[in-house]
Amino acid sequence: MQCPKCNSDMEKVSFAAYELDRCTACKGLWFDMLQHEDLKKISGSETIDIGDPEEGKKYNEKLTVMCPKCHIPMVKMVDHNQPHIWYETCHTCFGVFFDAGEFRDYKEDSMLDYFKDLFAKERK
Ligand SMILES: [Zn+2]
Ligand SMILES: [Zn+2]
């Protein structure tokens, strides 16, 4: 599979029971349908996101991103909890692409929310 952002080869990376693709050049991550949601819940999964977030930011600005599986344009999405995270999704195969550093960022939010919920409960 070719990286939808920089056209370099992507390599298979496995974590727990999941297998995803990571770009060998820009280190962006490709998740098949809902894999990113599942992996977000697993502790240690942020280790798959090895890229430099500064490098990822450059690729964030790319406007037209084609799905590496379906070869149709992907749609830009904003995470509703963290609007600074832009990712691309394909409306046909529901695959998702995160630039380097974005998955790590996406995952940190769930930890913060977890603590926020914890304190909210204590105050009651
Ligand atoms: Zn790439
Ligand atoms: Zn697709």
C-alpha cells in the first residue's frame, strides 16, 4: 500500500490483535474501520505512533488525500473533543489516516477525560 500523503511505501505494524499500516517515510498511520477507536482503549498502543509531530503537521496541510485502498478522495474530519486534530476518513471503506503524532495526541485526550470523569464523580 502507498502512503496517501507522501506516496512512500507503507509497512505492516501489529499491536495486540490488530494489524495496521505505517508509512516508512512520514510515519503516518492507516487504520482500517474503527481500529483507531479500539486501539485508543488499549494501554501502550501509542507506541505505534513513532513519528515526529512536527513532521506530521506539514502533511496535515495537504488538501487532497486519496484513499490508498479505494483510490477516491478522503474527507477531512475534526475530532469533536480535540478540534486541533484533523484526520482523513474514507466514506467507502471507513479507513482513517492519522499524521505522525496525531494518534498519540488523540489517545492522550482519553486519559485526560478519564481523570476528569474521576474527579467529577468524587465531587458529587
Ligand atoms: Zn507518508
Ligand atoms: Zn477507502
